[in-house]
Amino acid sequence: MTEPMLAVREIRAGYGQIEVLHGVSVEVRPGQVLGVLGPNGAGKTSLVRVISGELRPTAGQVAVAGVDVTGARPERLARAGVATVPEGRGIFPSLSVAEHLRLLARDRREAKALQEHAFSVFPKLAERRNQVAGTMSGGEQQMLALARAVVLRRPLIVIDELSMGLAPQIVESLYQHVADLARDGSTIVLVEQFVHDILGIADQAVVLAHGQVVADGPPTEIADVLADHYLGAG
Ligand code: ATP
């Protein structure tokens, strides 16, 4: 069996004295999409922060492509192959699309290559290349946030709340992009509070509640647990 691209084992983490992840384990195989679902405050963003190296776990293990990176800083996680699309997108409103991509490049030649890569995956961004991000639609901004992760060519892309504040059709089209990325070999962790169509593109899904995994399996198998949690939370 192939090595998981990401293996999170029995992770405990929190803020100060307060533990918010109580022994969370998730695993994603190369080229698969893992959906991480859960209601508000379940610990989804904290899990993303553990995977990106921003939040140091107090116990447990994180391995990327078989390499133990537990407690490593973000730079090392990046080198190990993790790219993150943060909640809220992390876009600079006064910078253009081209400038966002240029920030990732060491020189003009690389900047050009990154642009070409971004525009081939997201042709719509080419039309917006000189527009400042603050004046773009929410969907376009999210596309830019995704593009920024994609051009880094890291094998694992972790996306926190892709759908936040976006209309369902826009979310659907972004999910298609995510599915395409997986088809081209990327491994994806897609974190969402609401279910949307995540179950349509996820190969596996986990449900987090109160800092614990309460369901784990193929999307079809966890549908009932999800219904319980969301009805319970509502
Ligand atoms: P949401 O969908 O609202 O972002 P979430 O599932 O992503 O929720 P987290 O943001 O990981 O959940 O939050 C889990 C718990 O940790 C919550 O109780 C939250 O209040 C707490 N928490 C998150 N960030 C911090 C922080 N920086 N300092 C203290 N507590 C925090």
C-alpha cells in the first residue's frame, strides 16, 4: 500500500491551557481529496494550523509523505510539501493578481513562469491580471488564493473554508477546479463548515465535533452521522 501523503495521528493541540483538538487522526492518500467537515468551533481551523505548522501540537504525530514533521515550523512544512489556502484567503486588497504571483517568485523569469502556470489553470485570472484583488469578486479572490497555492507545486494543498461567503454556483465551479487538481495528481484536504457539494468531490471525509473525529469514511457512509451533527447543532 502506498504511503499516505498526510498522516495526522492522535493530535492534541490548543491555545494556552485550553486543548481544542483531543486526539485527532486523519489520513489522505496521494491524489485523493479528503473532506474535513464539522460545525462552528469544532477545531477545523486548528487542525489546518497544525498541518501548516502554525500551531504546535502537544501530543501526537504529523507525517507528510512519510516524513515526520511533528512540531516543525511552517517553512519546514512547506519544504515537506504542504501549501495552505487560509480561511479568509490571505489576499492583499491593494495588490493586483500579477503582483500576488510576483511575490512568490525569485526573479522575473520565475514570475513569468508562475503567471503562465496560474493562468493555464485559472484562465479567468488572466483577464484580471492587472486588477487589484480588493475590487475582484469573492469567487475571483478565492481563485487567486487557490492559484497562489497551486503554482507552488507542492503535493499537498490544504484549503480552509473555500466556500465562505460565496454563491453556490461559484462554489461548485471552484470545487470543479479542486477536483481537476486532484485528477492531475495533487492531494487535497478540503475543510468546510457546510456540507455543500463537498461530498461529491471528496474520496474520503471526516467529521470533526468538539475537537474529535466522530465519523470517518467514504462520503456515502458518513452521510447519516453528518445529518445527526448538523441537525443537532442547528
Ligand atoms: P470555525 O468554523 O468557526 O472557524 P473551527 O471548526 O475552524 O471553527 P477552530 O477555529 O479551530 O474551529 O476553533 C476551535 C476552538 O478553539 C474554538 O473553541 C475556538 O474558540 C478556539 N480557538 C481558536 N483559535 C483560538 C485562539 N487563537 N486562541 C484561543 N482559542 C482559540
